[in-house]
Amino acid sequence: QSGYPVYTRKAYTDVAYLACARKLLAAPDEVYPQFATHNAHTMAAVQALAGPDYTPGQYEFQCLHGMGEALYDQVHDRPCRIYAPVGTHETLLAYLVRRLLENGANTSFVNRIADESLGLAELVQDPVQTVATLAAQDGCVGSPHPAITLPPDLYGAARANSRGLDLADERTLADLARRFAADASRTWQAEPLIARGMPQGPWQPVRNPAAASDLVGQVREATLDDMQSALDAATMAAAAWAATPPAERAARLEAAAARLQDELAALLPLLVREAGKTCANAVAEVREAVDFLRYYAAEVRRDFDNASHVPLGPVVCISPWNFPLAIFTGQVAAALAAGNVVLAKPAEQTPLVAAAAVRALHAAGVPRGALQLLPGRGETVGAALVADARVQGVLFTGSTEVARLLQRTLSRRLTAGGQPVPLIAETGGQNALVVDSSALVEQAVADIVSSAFDSAGQRCSALRLLCVQEEAADRLLYMLRGAVQELRLGDPRELATDIGPVIDAEAAGLIESHLRTLQARGRRVWRPALGASRAASLTAQGSFVVPAVVELASVAELEREVFGPVLHVLRYPRDRLAQTLEQINATGFGLTQGVHTRIDETVAQVVGMARAGNLYVNRNIVGAVVGVQPFGGEGLSGTGPKAGGPLNLLR
């Protein structure tokens, strides 16, 4: 969005408070207003708005126990209700911290009244007058705070930020409803988009994983002839694209970003129907694709010179279905930015989204010889492309098993320059989160639910293993189950849906088989109650998996990545944190790792022992404290957007 959905100047909030107070006081038969404030001006303004003739039951003030007493001692003819938080230390700590932050803010009345350098007139200045003064200075009413960067400008001069959609806005939702209705009658198509020759393969249906009866479109998979034609065309186009000035390559990527940005609302129904994404996830996906294009364009503008940077040549990009637009576009953008020609092989489950992306890049000026689309299966199209001697580099995102197969294939030959063929691979992970007994359970559960179950758990970085200290486990799991029970499993075309389907029936079958195996070992598998009829209805219409929380006896029980809404939980003794971290490292994965704690020594221990590409730290003190710290991912895992960046795709 172009701005923020909140006021960025306190005076606006104060004026809005008074405007609401006026409306409440004007409806005495419908509303009994209760004004909670410790601000002297606000209290005086409410009394002035209400009029001098107070009657019992007209309104009341409220103040927090232990605060505002000196203020309300001055008011004897208006009722003031005193309220106090009640509960345990654990439940009240977060409330206390929020109050400290509010009252410690330099614009807070409670803070300012203790400042003896402020005069009375300044302390109780009318916010309406303040807004009028600001309007005179800015030339308009309601201008944002000049020191707060607006969303489009968050990256400064480097690049523009992508725009999203406000899914709480009624006009936006009405427009989306019309687009979804129109998209239901549209048949999307994907076929080999090659520079030479005409695809001849048969059309195959592409169905909605949330509703098998919904035909989203059709795809023609690349044949051997299509691949040979594409490789010939790529070889012929390589020199011309490599010689294209970097600034011009960047301009075409930026033009593609603008096209995707303009098509955001039109792309959402396709992402939801083909990939089973919720609307919120689909918006984020388009934004990430736009950001990738602009990011790599900016990298090329800053760092590249055709005289000193030599591209590899034809590069194969193999992308996954869980981010069919963002990762697909990111791989392609990095390779094109560096001057390579690209043969793009999207996931077999999501060819329609990839075709839409390639058409946008072609329309933005990327030559057809520089970017060709070859949809099909990995074991046929992907394997054949990687094995071809004309291919000088491979970008891959997917399973570790497939990455190692690609590695073995490429190790059998060298590039035209006699160097090993580069393989840039980002694979999945047994991503672990450590939560100790000092952590704020409410914050931990919110993060756990978001990481483990958003996108139906189908993210490379999704939380797979929750390691929780024994003393905190029962309470955390009780709250976690309650939170998961509230999640809505269903068709992502409905805005209320939190968890959509997994990508296909095969994926659903693998997850259910894994859960049955753990149950047979005696492991406790908890799943939210949906009701037999609703669960049967969902599994009959699409590839849905009811979320699961599974307690393990050992990290070693996680033999492979489970790509879906399944969270594995391990209780660990306080004095065995080091051994638990060693077991996490021994899984052989190193994509992400996290910790929730209030203890600095625990943060240091986890950070020191972690062998992961990205580390998330939440100290549970003043909101989330997040640190992304590169540790050099294990094995084939990459880190961050530069993992497949332009500088890795040069000779």
C-alpha cells in the first residue's frame, strides 16, 4: 500500500479520540460511554463536550489502578471506575511491558507531565490546534510523519518496494470476488514456450488441489524434440543476451516487475486455484516475485560490467510447486540478470503460474531465445536438460534427494571452460525451534502456529520440530492445541480459510502414512476435532490433511522431511539443551533454526551451536527481537535471496 493503516502522528489519534467521544455522548439512549484516560486535556475535553449539567448514568471515566490518581483527585462530581489487571505473573508480564512502553513514550502525557521543562500550555495543548498547525506547515491535513518512511520507499534509492492488497478493505474484497467469479470460467494454458518449433504434445488437465472437480487449465508437457529445439535456440541466443548491456537487462526485469505488480489481482485466483494458496499467501507470493525482479535488477545495475563479468551460458532453472511464482521468478531473474540464457522447468503441479510469469517477462522485452519454458516431469524433462552437455549451470529448489541426484549427474562433466558445472541448490529442512521455560508462551505459540501451519506447512522454512523444555511443555502444548483447534481448514477460495490443501493426493498420502507409522510406534498424535462428516467431505473433494501435533521420543525419529501441516514436538530436560542442539545438527539439515527465551546465556548457546543458514531469535522481552545471521547452510542449502544471485552465475 502507499501508506499505513494507522496514524503516524499522535495528534491525529488524539483528535480521533475526541471525535469518537462526541459521537458517543450524542447517543445517550443507545450508549453508556466509559472514557479511559490519564490525559488531563482529554478529561477536560470530554467534560466540555458533555456539557456542564452532568446527570448520573450519562458517562464515566476510567483509570488504571496506581495511575492517574493525582489527576482524578481533582474531579469529585464525575464517577471514575478503577480497573486493575488480575492474574499470574506469566499472564501479566506482557501487559506490564506494554504499559511501560506506552507510558515511557516521549509523546505520552504520563511521561511529559514529569518533565519540569514543559510549560502548562504546551502540556495541555489542544490536539485540534496542533493538527491545524501541522496542516499549515504541510499544506494539507493528515499528512504522514516526515521521519517515517512510507511503504513504497522502504528500500530507499536501491529499489521500489512491492505493493500488496488490503484484504480487510470491502472494495478490495468486492473486486476480488468479481475476479474469482470470472476466473472460474477461464481455462489457463501452459505449453513449451520455445524460440524455435511448435509444441506437439497432448493437452493434460490441471486441477485445483482443493477441489478436484475444478479444472483450472491444461498443460502440454515438453517432448524430447521440444527440449532439443530449446537447447539449440538457447545456444544460439546466448552470445547476444550476454552482450546486452547490464542496464538494459535490468530495465527489462524492472518492466516485468511492473507487469506482475499490475496483474496482482488477476494472478491471485490462479495461485489460489492451481497451488491451493490462501489469498493472503497469494498476495505475498506476487509481491515476492516483484521484489526478486527488482532486487536482481538493482544488483546488476550496481555491480556488473560485461567486460569483467562473463556469464556461464545456457542455465537450467528447476523450481518447486510451493512457491510457483516467487521462487520460479527469483531463479529466472538471477540467471537473466547475470547474462545467462534460461531454460525454465517449473514443477509439474504448477505449470500455469510459471507460464504466466514467462509471458510477462517476454512482454517486458526478454527475448524468447533468452528465456524458454519447458513444463514437464522432473524425471523426464528435468533430468534430460541437466544431463545435456550444452547446459552450463543449474539452479534448483526442492528436496535434498533430488539435489544429490543432480549433483551426481553434473559431476560427470565440466563446463566449456573446463570448470565444474555450478549447481546452486536450496533444499528443505528439519527446521527446529527451541523454547525454554522462560519464554512467553503466548508469543511462542503465535510463532509456532504461523510457522508450522501457514501454507499448510508447505514451506522449506516451515517449523518441523519444536523442542520445548520439560517444565514448560504441558502449558505450551495445551495453548498450542487450543490455537490449532481455532484454525479453519478448507477451500482457500474462501477468505476465512487458514489452512488449504496440500499440493496433491500423493503428498497427502505420504503425510498420512507418516502419521500412521508414528502412531504404530506408540507416539501421541493430536489432531483438531473437525467432525467425521466435515473431515470426510474435505478429503473427498481435495487433498486436505488435518493438522497434526506429534510428540516424539527422539529427534532421530524424524528420518525425512514431512512437507505438510505436521508439527513434531520433543520435550527436553533443562540440563540437556546442548545434547538436544547436537541432535538437531545431526539431522543433516541446516536451513533455519529458532529460539524463544528471555535468557541471554541461552541465546548465546543456541547461536553458538546452531549450524543453520538463518537463525530466528525472540527474546520475549519487548516484542520480537529477530536476527537473521548467516552461518553457512549445511550441505546443499542456500541462504537468502543471494543464494541464486547473479554473482554465483558467472564464470
